[in-house]
Amino acid sequence: MAIYRLLHRGVFEPDDVRLLATVYEKVLCTVGVVDRKDPRAELIASKVVQLAQAGERDPECLKDLAIEELQQSRDIASNP
């Protein structure tokens, strides 16, 4: 899973890893990415980790911010 490859590089507590993995899955589901090998899955993982590194830990806020920022940058679309 893309999120775990990125989390392996950073320093996150176990609770944070679980939180970020859950948020990642929710974002994937929300935008309709099913295939974890889809390049958008890696973009989503990167964005979730980036937001967490900036200090965000609220799961709903992380999910909403990730979706909003990715859609604004046109990195993802709901249905390709």
C-alpha cells in the first residue's frame, strides 16, 4: 500500500500510522480509486502524509484537506 511506503520514511507514532492509513483509505474510497497501483493512490498517500507532517491530525479534516488540495491541483478526479 502506497501509504505504508511513505510512512516508513517518516517518523510517526503507531497511532498516527493507523490514523493516516485510515484517512488514506477514506480518501481513496471518496474519490473512487480502487486499484492501489493507480498513480492517484500514490498522490493521495503523499498528500495525506504531507498534511500530517504539517501537523494536522484530525481525521475528517485530513480527509477533506487532502481531497480539496488534490482536486485544486487537478491531480485527481472523482472518476477518470
